Amino acid sequence: MSNQLYALSGQFETPDEIMHAAEEVNKKYKQYDVNTPYPVHGMDGAMGMGESPIGWVTLVVGTTCMLLMLCFIAWIQLVDYPTTFAGKPDFNLPGYVPILFETTILTGAVTTVLTLLFVVCGLPNNAHPIHDTNYAKRTSDDRFGIYVEAKDPAFNEAEVRQLFEQLGAKDIAPIYIDAEEVAAGKNMSVLKPQFIGFAATVVLVISGAAYFGLNHMVFLPPYNWMSVQPKVVPQKTNTVFKNGVSMQLPVEGTIARGFIPYAKVGAKEGFGQSMANPLDPTAEVFALGEQKYLTMCSACHGNYGQGDSRLNGQYPAPPSLHSKKAVEWADAEIYHVITNGQNIMPSYAKQLTRDERWAIVHYVRALQRSLNPKETDVQ
Amino acid sequence: MSTHTSQYQKKDLPPVVGQVGFGLLGVGLLLALVSFFVDPLRTKFISIMLFMFLAGIGVTSLFMVAIEYLAGAVWSTPLRRIFEMFSSLILFLPIFALPVVFSMQDLYEWTHKTDEILARKAAYLNQPFFMVRLAVIIGLWIVFYKLFTGNSLKQDTTQDQSLTAKNVKLSALFIPVMGLSITALSIDFLMSLEPHWFSTIFGVNFFIGSLTAALAVITIAVVLLNENGYLHPGTVRDHYYSLGFGMIAATVFWMYTAFSQGMLIWYANIPEETPWYLHRWDGDWKVITLAQILVHFIIPFFLLVQRKNKRNPNRMLFASVWILFAHLFDLYWVVMPAYRPQGPIIGWNELGFVLLAAGVIITVFHQQTKRKNLVAVGDPKLQRGLEFRL
């Protein structure tokens, strides 16, 4: 072979032998390497290797990305789009700890692996002189190999061979540099346009597929069978009716079953004695009235109707329901306020049925009585 | 390879170990007694810390033994006898439980007060059932301790491999038992100090905190013994490394559970969950709460993160002592707000108990070393354990 000598290799049968060999070789040579079919613990010690600096990559990248993430969150939450979650401060550090933790782990781990593959191992260039040699075949199968490179300053083929023989190595053989492989390998580098093009294609294809899948594919048949159905959908023109609206108004002059329209909508007066409370003041009616009052009215009027709004001034506090005016009002007048609204108090006709409104009237009456009881109530 | 299992020669520990142990024990006991007469309630609360400290170290040392068998780990085999010796603390737990058991009326609100919540918890939180649980838990631990160490010691002379197989089966039983029992113990002794509060990860947090402390105690013993030639000469720094690795892993996990408990409660902000943290946020307790992050996580993490440090005997000793301190700090933070809500107080009373705890651990360990080999010389995994390298 006309190729240049790369190294002289020897093979051993047991991990103990290779440990010993590595210790001996390490005494004299610096440019050598060991290949074993599985990790042999303690080998880095035998080869006199110090602590691997790869941990620093993990530390530096992990911490940097964590800080970047923190800045990103701070920017979102303080500058770009402040949002309040669960009454916590806008910048809510404890809540971000899980995110920061995961970011640190993810970026640290991924960069460590990528650094090993692309910087330390030099991928995608995988050319190496030991490829396709008997040495590589055996040391990836059942033997433990060591080779000393020719570029080691102390290298002398005869001396190395002698050392290997002393150590009891089998199949001592030279390894040559394959010029063709080297040339081919030089063409493979992360910076080569081919590789960059390849990586860019992968990125484009994956993100394009994700974009298409999530934004378009799910709206194509058959994936859209669930969402596109022959039924009436809100906010969509209805071609069946002339006016294009799905929710049709009742035919003029009719009312729905069980629904009694309120005649005095918008009326300013004249409803005072118009009707009496149709419900009997039973325990159930009070219970219903209490429940509905607490749900619908108490936020503004306070639990006891004293106008102590819980809205902390975000909405004008209403007057007390215990005022002389309100106490002297007829039931129908309170009913009118709930149904019709009054000035800035909106109408609750849509949220409360007629019976519920009358039940609330009973409850409001009971509240008023409770603050101003008659002699007979106290006994 | 040059090491061989037969190279171990048993040497007796120098008498100074016993003297130091007895000395600490004596001074600690004296201070504890004085403290009991001067400030009885405070002393009673401290005795909960003492009991939980020793119980945690004892049972998690046994856990280390079990996990070695179950995982088939070899790195710890040359050190396993040390784990076994520290787990003998379990035998003395009944004594240390007594001060707590006799002052339950003063310590635990649920023994004499009731309200709607406590009434519903009464099926679990009542004194007879508490005693039964305590007896069952310590009883089980003692049984497992006897079985494990019995088999292991027998192997020293018989070299019978089937004993290892027996202990493997025992470990598979012990680990779930330990998980449940240490959770129950931490609920009974620590969580029920503030009986309205509850947290599901509390037991895990106590377990992992105790494991860091147990590993720290083990590390101190291993480093001191090995540097002075009392262990098998094949024990090397790679073994220290593994102990350090366990400590840093447990420390990180401790922070993980402690933080997730605190963060979730803070986030959900539910009135029945927050009081426990509010008590630890009142007055100077806030300082202790925040200092936990530094003391129990950041400092030990950076002490141990580098490989260099985990292989350096002096740095390992320092880190272990620090971790023990951090664990005491944590126990203090869990127990004492129930005694003194207005703020932390640390004085000679607490110091006395630290000395007492150290005295107990050293004395018990010293007694153990008198009768037993310091290395499990008959273990079939010992040779591989000695050859363990990173």
C-alpha cells in the first residue's frame, strides 16, 4: 500500500489487559487511543485523562438560556402583554421556576449532545483511518484495542511493536491513512453548503409540515367532518329564511308558552299598585330568592342590601335598599326595577325568570324587615 | 487487578472515637435535662426534632442497604456495612420516641381541641391509633433491620450467595413498607403539629431530606475511616464520588419537592392550604424560609457539583457537615413555628440537642464497629465493588 502510515495497533482479550496496556502506553506516548466494545470503567484514569470539560458547556449554555428565557418572560409580562393570572403580580417569579428549570435542562442537554457530535466528533465528517480494518471489526465485537499514532513525537514503529508484544497484544498491525477517504471526508463539514442546505431543508420540511398540519390539514375533509356539519351555526347567514337569521322572532301578536310579557317596560310611573306578588312567602320561595339575590344582586348591593358593593368602586355603589323610599315601595316597584332596570342598573329580565324575580322581591322584603323588625317579629 | 477481597484486616477503632461519642452524649444529655427544667415546652418540641432526625437517618440508611440489593449495585458493596451500622439507630428509636409520646398533650393540638375539621380527622388523628401506628412502624423497621443485617453478617463467615438472594427479596418488600411508614411517621410527628394543614408531598420531602442527612453521615464515616485505613484498602475516591453523587441528587430532589409543595400552595392560594406557609412567613420566620433555598440547595449544590470535589476527601467532609446542618435547619423550620409563631429562637437548648444527636450517632456507630467487620467480606459482589471505577 502506498498510503501513509497512521498508527500501529494491538488487540487484547480482556478489560484487565487493556487497562494495563493503556497505563503502560500512557507512560511514553500522548497520541494514542483505546477502543473497546463497551465502556470500561476507570479507562479515563488509566489513560491519564483529566476531567472532561464538556460539563462546562452544559453549565454555560444551560445558565445562559435560562437567563434568556427569564428576560423573554419578563419582556412578555412587563412590556409586551402584561396579564394577571390568579391575582398574582405581573412578574410572578415562583411561577416561572418550572419553566426556567425545564429550559435549563432542555438546552443544556441538547447542546451537550450536539457539541459532542459536531464539535468533538466532527460530524458529519465520519472519515477515520481505522474504518474497514480488522482492528475496528474486532474492537467493536469481542476485543479491546489500542493504537499509537504515527504523529506522536516519540513514535517509532519498531519500539511500539516491541511494547505491544511485551504487553501480550494479539494481531499487532499497522493502520494506513486512506487518501481517498480523507479527500471524501474533507468534503463533509458542517460549514459545507451541502450540509447547511440539508439542515435547512430538514428544518423547513418539519416546520412547514407542522404549520400545514395544524393550520390547514385539520380543516380539510375528512378531518373537518366534526366541525363542518349541516346545522345552524351562530353568526352564520341562514339561507332558509328570507332575512338570513336563524333565530327568528315570534310571530307578531303571539307570546311563547309560559311566558307573560311585562307590560310596563320603560314606564316611568303608574306601575306601583299594578300587581301583587303572585308567590306565597314559603320557605322554598325564600330559599330561591336568597340564592338568586346572592348570585345576581349582592355584588353591587351587598349581601344585606346596604349598598356596600364588593366591586371596590369599579362600579358606582347603588343606594341602600333600606332607604325610606325603598321600604315604602310596593312590591311591584321593586319588581319593576329588576325587570326594567333603573338608570345605570341594567335590566335583569333576561337572566331571571318572572318567578325568580318575584322570589327576590320576597327576599328583599325580608332583608328590609330584618333591619327594621316590628315588635311582633322580635317575639 | 491488584485488589482482592481478602486484603481486608479488621482493626479496632481508636478509643478516642468512643470518648468523643460519650463526651458529646454526656454534655448533650446534661444540656437537654437542664433545658427540660428551664423551658419544658421548648424542650419537648426540640425532642420531636431529635426523634425525627435519628429516625430519618436510621431508616434511610437501611433504605440504602435495600436499594443496593434491589438494584444490584456494586459500587456501594464495600461500604454497605457502614450503612447497616447507621441503620442500627432504628433499635434506639423507642427510647427517643418516649419524650414525644409523654408530652403529646402539650405538643399536638388535636389531642385536646376539636372543631369541624379536626372532628373529621379524628378517625386517624387520635392518641390510641397514633401509638399503634408508632409501634407498628418502629416494630417493622426493627424486624427488617434484624433480617437484613443478620443475613449480611452471616455471609461474612459462610460466604453463602443465597443470603444475597434472600436480601434482594427482602428489599423488594422493605421499600414499599418504608415508603408508607416514613410518610405516616412524618404525618404523625411533623404534619400534625399544625393539624388543619395537609400536603401530599410532605412525606416524600421528609424522606429525601433524611436521605441527604443519612448519606452525609455515611460519607463522614467512610471518608474518615478509609483515609485512616480502617476500610478495605481497595476503597478509593471513586466510591466517595458515588456517595457525593447520591447527596447532590437527593439535595436537588429535596429542593424539587419543597419548592413544588410551596409553589403549588402559593399559586392555588386556597385558605385551607396557605396557613402553614403564612406561619413561616410571619416575622423573622420569613428569613429562615428564604434561607432554606441557600442553605439546603444552592450551597450544597455548588459544593458538590464538580467531579473534583466529590473525589476530594476534605471537601466531601465539609459538604457532608454542611448537609447535616441543612437538614437540621429544615427540621427546625418544620417543627418550631408551631412552638413559637412570632419568630425563630435559637440558643443553647437547641445546641444541646445537636450535641446529643451527634453523641448518639457516634456512640451507636462505635459500639457497632466493635463486634462487626467494617466491610461485608463475604459478599459475592465485593470484588466487583472494589474494582468499581467511574
